Amino acid sequence: ISQDLRKTIVDLHKSGSSLGAISKHLKVPRSSVQTIVLKYKHHGTTQPSYRSGRRLVLSPRDERTLVRKVQINPRTTAKDLVNILEETGTKVSISTVKQVLKGRSAKKKPLLQNHHKKVRLWFATAHGDKDHTFWRNVLWSDETKIELFGHNDHRYVWRKKGEACKPKNTIPTLKHGDDSIMLWGCFAAGGTGALHIIGGLKRGEHYVDILKQHLKTSVGKLKLGCKWVFQMDNDPKHTSKVVAKWLKDNKVKVLEWPSQSPDLILKKICGQS
């Protein structure tokens, strides 16, 4: 709004015209008319207030360009985006681009081929109508690695300068030997079953020994029905001939499990049951 128009708004207000009449006559939004009049009443001027500080490097159009580029390809690097803007005549730093877009770390997911997707769809279709009675009689199993001294991945701590070596700010490690153990465990909707420390599970025979020790005892402990079903993933040890023969000889019904299945499927089914 020009300065001349601002003075006209104030003059009309002084002559007794209402805010709505001024807005309609000059075709200026009523909120703008009200702001100009209030500013004149409080400060005695119609000059607009200019904000201090550095002007924005990126215009709204530049920001829309960045958003459009990353929507097409989310893996576009910040350096590539800087180059794209430079081609349009806008020079910015990589940090400016990062502040506008606020990138996030990409999550790691299993690589799914078309046949993996088809098997997953089959599994969902085949089991989608199963009621809670079926899922309550499924014995779920898996192996996991447990770190004896916490996670070995990168960790942050809040500490003062010079306190890096204090015990509370460090993660203990072992110089020789493994600082983790492998566990096999199972559970059902009614609770947890056996937990077995694996001393070196390398072949199918070792897995059969675990099943001999804990499978039927866990079924009895959890009071599963006579039509209980055993779930395990497609680890080569689990699908070996010796394991398949033992399961068949002991009449253990195994839940067919799609390859590359995330743990989320297992948690989702158990949560519903």
C-alpha cells in the first residue's frame, strides 16, 4: 500500500467514514485499513514499520523449487540442490538448503524383489481371515544377539570438557573375546516360553537339539491347544533337511513364513491377538 493511499485512508477516517466504507471505496482489505488507522492513532504516522535483520536469501519461489526437486527425488544431495539454484541465478550455501528442507536419515529396510512381495501378499490373503483362536495357538520363535555391555553402536553422552574418561561417560569393551551372547527364545499370546543360550549355532543339528529341549516343554507351559502352530524364520539352519525331518517325525505344524519379513508383521499379529 503506497504512502499516498495510507494518507487517504487516514483522511477519510478523520472525516467520519467507517472502516468498512473506506475499505469498500478504496478496494483495500478492511484488516489493512484497520491496521493503518490504529498505527496512526498510536504513533501519529502512517509510515510502515520495517523489520530489522538480514533479508531472506531464498524467495518463496526458490523454496518451492527445492521442495519440488526433493519430492521427485528424495535422495538429491544438498550440493546438487545448490547447483540447481545457481543455474537460476540464486547463490546459497549448503547449510541454508538444509535449514529449509530439514533432511532426515533414510531408514534401512530389507531389499524386496517382486517374488518377495507376491509371497507377502499371499501370506496376508491366506491368513487375513484367521480369528484370535488361531493366533493364540501360534508359538513364535527367533534368535537374537544381546550385547553384554550395552549397544556397541555410536552413543552420545552429555558431559563437561575434560570428563570424557569418567566411567559414567564411557562404554566398556572387551579387548579379547566376544562381548555378546546369542539367545534363542519363544513366546505365544499367553506368555513367554523357554530361553536358551546358544553356544555356537552353526548347523541344523544344533537347532534340532534346541527344539528337542524346549519346544514341547514351552507348548505345555503356555497351554497351547492341540492344533498349535510353530513359527520360525527362513534361516538356512531352520530350513535344513535334518530340521525338516525332525519336525515331520514329531508332527510339528510349521507356519509358512515369507522371506524378508520384518519383525513388524510378527508384532502386529501378536498385538491383535
